[in-house]
Amino acid sequence: MKKLNELMQEIILLTTKIETDYPELYRYLDETPLVICDNEEKAICLRDLEKYLETLKGQLEHHIETHTNQSNASS
């Protein structure tokens, strides 16, 4: 399992890439459900951050596939 700092850095880099290269997708990130460690202590759980990072990657991949398919269809 990755360390907290590594996960946070990856999340920051990915969200920055999305904001810069895919602003149309970036506006939907606020709608991404994220519950960070739903336990009594409310501490940040590495597992939850890993899931969030994978969600971001999946959204970006889906957006790229969908955007590319739409561009090719209109050509």
C-alpha cells in the first residue's frame, strides 16, 4: 500500500492534469462521491484515497475514450 504523501501527490498531479487538459471533465470532479475514512476517528484512510485515485483515473480514461470516439464519429 502506498504512503499517504505518495497518494496525495498522485491525486494532486492527476487533478491538475485534468484541470489543465480536460477542463470540461474537471468541473464534474466536485460531483465525485468521496468519503474519506467513514469511521469514528475520521482519520484519512489510505484505502479510501487509493479508491479515490482509481476513480479519478477511471473517469479520465472514460472521458478520453468517449471524447476520442465522438471526435472520430464526426470526421
